Amino acid sequence: MTSLRAVCILGPTGSGKTGAALALAGSLPVSVINYDSRQVYADFPIVTAQPNAAERAVCPHELYGFLPTAEAMTAACFAELARAEIAKARDQGRVPVLVGGTGLYLRALEQGLADIPPVPQEVRDWVLGRMEREGSAVLHADLAKADPPTAKRLHPNDTQRITRALEVFLGTGRPLSAWFEDQKLGQTGVELCKLGLSYTLRELEPGLKKRIDAMLGLGAVDEMRRAWEATPERTAPGYSGIGCAELLGHLLDGVDLAETCGLWFRNTRAYAKRQLTWFAKEQQVHWVRPEGLGRLPELVRAWDSGSD
């Protein structure tokens, strides 16, 4: 059976992945499929920089803004949803183009997932209880001792993934990073044409600052206020993304907006740095500088012509 095939645009936050996908849509029949773990949430289209209405009108956009703030998204669930969307795009004669920045989601889709045993419920409850009482920073520090590689790639505010990593360590006796090392390749049968947008961190910085200013101008504070009114639970999975935690600090703790924006920028920059490190390890990536985006349709056509 022929494996599923999809194009994937990868790169750090703020590198213009959506714009690159829309440029492809100008030359090819494209369906854009999100693989960003924050852009799945319905309550934060501005804060998570989801494509706007004009951008979505260019071509189909899937897996954006459908998940309630209180619900968690796992890599396994994402892989299942993405496979279905890739197959649907192919059935419609379209080229599926994955756009996002969550490296773990790509790994799940392309390589499969580690066969981690179920974690006992009492372990999960204990970790969740600690998270509620002590907060994500304390548990992130514990994770840094138990599983340094996983702690390094997770933001200290990422309550959902910190909780998961700690419960796996406590429930199985092995760190999550060790389970990932054991994962079997080729389980999902998804073949990816990886197109990487090549930037240095220094090149990204001015745009990251401008993007935060633009989000505020579009109503990011009011967006977060409405989300909190609907889901007033600080440990809800949707709030773990960068921008959400900082704005909640402004709304709930009285942090000055200028200080909030400074923290938001620093956390965004740190996340971009982690993404650059992660994606640099990806194999078989066609790296393209911003001035070379015109090459993308040619690269995709050459790759896609090899499908059966």
C-alpha cells in the first residue's frame, strides 16, 4: 500500500510559514493542515497567530481553532487527526501542506510514538495535585533533575507536558526522553517533503517584537479576558502556550502591560531558539532563505511527481 505523503513547512515561530504556504497555494492546489499545538485552541486565534479570514479564504485550512481551552491535545491524537486530513486532501486532488512549529507532532506523524505503558491513575492524580498546589515552575525544576532533555525542550509554563513527562517518569521508572529514543520508525507510513525556512535568531527578533505589538492592536488582551471568563482555571491546557500565561499575569495579577510584553517577547525568543535547535536536527530538509521562497513550488512539484 502506498504511504500517505504530505509537504511540511517547518521553521521557528515568526518565520513566515503561513505566508510560505499561501505562496504555494498560488501555484498548486493546496490544503493547509495545522501542526502547531497552540493553534488548535478555539479561544486564542490572535494570541496564537492563527491564519485570519483572508488567509483562510485562499485555500482550505484544517485543524485550526477547534479545541476548547479546558481540553488537552496529545501528539497521538494529533497524528490521527492529521492522517485523516492528509488522506482527505489527497482524495480531493490537493497537496496537503503541514504548517506549524511543534516538532513533537511532526515526529509522531512521521516516525510513530513510543510504546509507553499506561501510567497508574494514582500517579497521575498525585502529579496533577502537585501542579495545582505548587505550580509549573516547581515541577519543571523537578523534571530538569529527572529528565534533563525533556525539561530543556519544554517551557516552564507548559503545565500539560510537564505533568505528562513527570507522570511517565514516576509511573514507568524511565524518563520520557528515553522512551522516545526507543520509538520505532515508520509506524505511521507518512512520508514528508520537508521545506525549512532558514533564519537566524537575530534575524527573527525584530519581527517577534512587531508581532506582539500587532497582536495587542488586534485585541489580544480582550481575547484573553473572554477566554478567562469562559474557562476560569489557570491550569487548563489551553493556557500553557506562550502569550496566554503572560496575559493572564496582566489580567489576574496586575502585572504592568509593558512588563507583560517584555516577558512575552523573552519567552517567545527562547521558544524560537528551542525550535531552531530542534529543527536543525531534522533529516532531509530543503532549507530555503526568505529570498528563495519562489523555489518552493518547483521543489514540491518535483517531489510530488514521485507519488503513485
